[in-house]
Amino acid sequence: MRKILFVVTLLLVSLLFVSCMPKNEEPAFKDSFSPANGTKGLEGEVTISWEGMDIDQDDSVKYNLFLGNDPTNLPKVLSETTDTSYSVSTELNERYYWQVEVTDGESSVKSDIFEFWTKGLMDLYVTDYKSGGAVENATVKVFNDEEEIGSYSTDSSGFLNINNPNLSERVTLEILKYGHAKTKIVNLKLDSNSIMDFYATLQPAEFNADPESTNYPIVDIEIWNEDLTTEFQEGDTISGTTVVKVNSSTDYFVTSVIYASFDKIPGSSFMTGNRGYVSNSDELLWPADTYHYVGETPLYIAVYDQNNTQILITKYFNIDSPSTTVEEKKAPFDYTSLDMGTNIDSYSRSNSKLGFYSDDSPILKNRENKIKILNNKFDISLNNELRAAPDNGNLWNEVWYIPLSILGNLETMQPLSDELLPNGYNIYRSFDNENWEKVIYEAEPASGIVRDYSPKLEPGKEVHYQVTSVYSDGESAPTYLGSVTPLPGFRVELTSPSMNATNVSRTPDFQWKPIMDEDVAVTDNADFTYYAFIYDMVHTSQYIYPVYEEEGLLYIDPVTTTEATPVTMTWEDYDWLLNGIGYINNLEANKAYSWAIDMAIAEVSDSDSYAISIAIDEGWGIDPFGGVDASVFNTFITGSEF
């Protein structure tokens, strides 16, 4: 009996001792995981970090790290380590998953599984027109052949980086948004080691706003040799003159536009370089000169129907051009170094609409002046047939250089001979003057004028340009063309006399202020010019404006400022002309008038560049589209006093 009591007592003491011992708490994580779950757009070496802790504070903790591309089967890459970070060399177009386990030797806890994406193989920029506004929330569907592998949306800048580990070498994109005609991009070839910049347009629909209920143009493409005896297939080797035949059929009466071009997506105006083009026709026959291209080169075929539905088809060919070794690879000349004008002209505007260059547009005059200088100075003939402005244009840069086929020798002022000419020219862009990307290739005979309408261009963001001559065995040293900082768009707010003001002085002061679309430093250096007009509300054909006289001629007297600041125009400081009648000293008493700013621009320039922002142009020939309407007119009634 005593033995039993002893054993029971011993057990009770042991249980009491154990219950009095402190309980081990599981280790935990601090909220310090990096990269944050769902992070996208990473590249290169990525550092993963975390931090755990022992709740009891009497044990040290160690970690196990699991990392891989399959969240259901993550291999262990770190074991029993005290490190709290790990660097991984990532690849493009991948999705990585990781998990950390913390242990204090007695118990362990695993974190959630975290995910991060590296940059995909394509940076897609979607605008409504070239140099137009960004298309936000456009649906982008990605296909391998006919199989859809992903659906995404563009951001507020019309941008989308496409990351999908299932991307094949050739992809097709479909871009849709209600109110816009849909766009399809077929057979793009991706490089698994680099990121492709691709600019797509999604134009407003002309007739049918529902893209789901419309059809793409049906397109048939044939590539033949010059005498039409041999038809080439994609991937074949071609050379010399190649005939591109395109036939299209649409749901509408006739195809709107068919474009074709090697090495670049074709668009409007001759500044896009060599291309085939036809409008209001279902057939394009284009004899393309491939002499200036070497190696694998894409052929782009763009077809639009009358609704602006677009299909862009890409085919790749190996171009075999004669290869020669050129000892002296001569770089092209530029306008600024020869005191012939600017190399870069930048244009911004707030009001977006379609149109054509007006006859008096300074954009055309600037181009005409440069071409006249070339014609007169170098006895060459360069045509100026530019008419179409960039559709819905908000911001674009025009880059100028002098091809060697126009000027190759400063001593003789003559072009290079044909056997010494390069194949063409590469124009490069940089936002830091260190890292350069190619904008476009222009084959000889080259125009020497390139339009850069990239969505990467931003007001207040300086951009540099350079050009090289391209030979079959390499490029020349670059000719630096300079830099330009585009101006933001702006509008004009009328402040005084205010709308429906009464008892206004018969010699009123006018006040207004520019409202900039963006607050950027370049505006501080800009010159602002305004034309003010007063309109007679009774005799509507009469209007009043300030003038000055020079050599017997009358000119509009502008108001100019050197900053984007409020403006006051004092009546007594100007001579006012009533059209068709003569000068006036004051407005009539107790009469209704309206006033507005008829022209408002901002300009900034230096030795190699010129930038202009056009807010208002009521028919003065400044805006490339033929006019930006003055949308605000303030009506007022004069009193009897001056």
C-alpha cells in the first residue's frame, strides 16, 4: 500500500513540475516580406528578404527558403540559415513563387506563398492615333496561334507589359474597347532575351462602336520576284526588287487603306520612309526595293476598313543584299552645325482633332525653308509633299538630318557618289544621353526627316537624338543632333471682363491666365504669345483688335509674356482697329460685346531645337490641323463711363 501511495505521489509531483515549466511559443514573422506579393515588372537580380522572431526570446531562429516557378512544387534553395535575404538572377517573362519557413529548433512556421513577376517580353503602348491620346482600359488578348493564353488591360497611360510564361516565339494580339474599332496584330516575333517596344493604335470607330460585333478585313498576301515568276514564302531569302501584292475584302464597300513596309510599321506621311500605300481600294501592288536591308527583316502589312478596324500582319524574310567593306563609314551632316536651322522640332497641343496642314502653317513653312536652303545651296531637288498631319496629334517630334545623297563633301558641296553611299540611316533616341534605342531606319534615297510620335515622349522630359549611316558591314560614328524638351499643352481662362459682366468700362482692361496641362520646368523658359479680339454682338460681322503699323502695313499687336502667369492687357497701351471702319478710342456705351483670345501659343528654342505648344488658333495658320478653336468667349455690356 505504501508503495502505491509513493508512486501516485511521485506522479503528481512530476505532473505539477511539468505544468509549471514555461510553454514554448511558435516562432513568427514580422511583416517585412519583400518583394511585396504580386509585384510586377522586376528584372535582373532580385533580392528576396524577410524577418522572423522568436516569441519567447530565448531561442535563435533559422530559416528555410523555397523558391521556384511552380507554386505547388517549390524546391528548397536555403536550409537552416540565419540569413534574412537571398538574391536570385531572374529571367524575363517569368513568374516566381517563394515561401519562407522559420524554426526555433522545437517548432516551425511557414509563411504564405508570395509571387512576383519579371518584365514580360513586350512593352505595348496603345494610342487612339499615332501621336494621339492614350487608350486606357483597352482589353488586350494574347494568342499562341489560335489559342488565347491571356487577357489584360492597359493602364491610364495606355501601357501594358505583357508577361506570360506560355508565350511562344510568335504571338498574335487583339485589342478592343467599346467605342473604338478593334485592332489585331498577327505573327509578331519575340526575342526571349529582350523586351520589344510595340506601338499600336486603336482608332475611334466610324460606324460600329461595338468591336465584338465587327469583323476584321480578310487579307491575302503574296510576295513575288520582280518578273512575277517566283512566289516567296515566309522565311525565304529574297533580294533586289520584290513585288508585294495585297488583296483585301471588308464588310464595307471598299477597303479604306492598305499599307506595306519593310522593317517598320507604316503610317501616314512621307516621314515614315519607304512604303507601299493605297486608299479606297481592295488591292495594293508595291514593287519594294529590298537592296538596303540585310538579314531577317519583318514585312508589315496594315489594312483598315471604313470603320477603322485594323489588322496588322507581319511576315519575316531573309534579305540577301550585296555585302561590301567600306573603309570610311561617313556620318551624315546636320542642319545646326551648318547654320541652317534646328535639328529637332517639337509640337504639342491640347485640342485633339483630325485635319491637314494649313497653307500658312509654320510647320510647313519651317520644312519649306529648310528644303529651299538645300535646293539652293546644294543644287538638289527634294520634294515637299507633306500634307497630312499626325492624326489626333498631341505631341510629336520631327527630327532632321542631311543624308549623304544630298551632301557628302563640305569642300565640294556635292553628294557622295552612289558606290560610296550607305544603305540608309538609323535614328536613335535617348532620355539620358547614354542609353540609346533605335527609332527608325531610313533607307537611301532618304528624306532626312523623321517623325517620332512615341508614347514615351512626355512634356518636360528631355529627349536626345543622334543618327548614323548604315553600311552592309557596320555603322558610322553617330552624329549628335541635340535634344529637345517638349512643352505641355495649355488652355486659356478668361477672368475679366467676366461672363455676363455689366457696366464695364468703355476702355476696359482684359485679364486672362494660361492653365498648363502639366507643371513642368520647361514652361519657365517659354515665351507666350496671345492675340486678343473683341466681337460686336449687335453687328456680328464687326470685330475689334489691337494693331501696329510697320512700313505702311498693319499687323496684329500681340501680348507677350515670358512666363505662364496671369496677363493684364491695358486698353490705353494699344491702338484698336474696328475692321472695315478705322481706329477707335473706346467702345460704345451700353452695348453688348464678347471677347476672346484668338491665338495662344508657347515657344522655347535653342541652337539645335524648337518646341511649340498651341492652345488656340482661330485660323491664323499656326496649328498643323488648321485650327484650335477658342472655346471660351466672355460676353459683357459696357456702361456709360470710360
